[in-house]
Amino acid sequence: MFRYTLWRLGVFAGCLGVVWGLVYLGVFPRGFGESNGMWIVLLALVISAPISFVVLRGVRDRASVQIVERVDRMKANLDANRSQEDETVDAAQPAAQPTSHPQGQTS
């Protein structure tokens, strides 16, 4: 997962550099007044998202497999702990013995 995040940030940084250069050269329009920096960042985000979706598919798939394995391991540990607790509680309780009631009397 950490590797995917680093790759994603790298793709964004690359897009940010390219967009900044293209705005500086006048290929892309500049933002209004002080909003030029925000415009460049937003444009880089919009461009980097589909690039990351396509280019980082393999890295994302490997990260999702690792997450699924970790979740499955945690579920197995929880189930093991739960069954251990059930066994301990069952062992601590004495066996239930049926009580006999004289006829005609109900409890």
C-alpha cells in the first residue's frame, strides 16, 4: 500500500511539473490573479487521476491483494480468539443436571 501511495504521489508530482511548465510557456491559460497556483494544482490532479488509474493498475492490484490477506488473517485471529473464549466459558460451567420435580408441583 505504501508503494502505491508513493507511485501515486510521483505521478502527481510529474503532472504538476508538466502542467506548471505548460502554464509558464502559455500553452495552458493562467489562473485569475492569485489563483494561478491553485489552478495548476487542480489541473495536475485532474490529469494525474486517469493516468494513475491506467498506469498503476498492477501496483494497485498487488496492494489490494495484500490488504485482503491482512483482513483475512485478522478475521481468522478473531475467530480463533472467540472460540478459545467459548471453550474456556464452557469448561468453567458445571454440566447442567436436570432437576427432578415431584409430581403435581411445577416451578
